Amino acid sequence: MDAAHHRMERLLMRAIQGNIQATMARGEQPLPIPPFSPVPGEDADQGAVTSGTQGAGPLDTTQDP
């Protein structure tokens, strides 16, 4: 499991770096990556969430009128 996690992490980093390079090649400015902000009251060194729905998919940021 640990090896699979590290492989996925490397693939994700390659995808992010490729996206940034493609954006810059088009002459656009890549979006800044916000700094990590731990949740107040929680240990910042907990690692990844392994249960529940947190981090399960993309956030729906649309708002109903």
C-alpha cells in the first residue's frame, strides 16, 4: 500500500508540473498554490485522512440562486 501511495504521489506531482509548464507555454500565469493551513485544534502532523468523506472528490463550489 505504501508503494502504491508513493507512486500515485509521484504521478500527481508530474501531472501538476506538466499542467504548470503547459500553462506557462501558453503565456498564462499559473494559479498560486495556497499555503497549507491546519485546522485549529488538530495535530498538524496527522497525515492523510483515511476514513469518512473528506477528500473523497471534487468540491462543488456552485451556489444555488
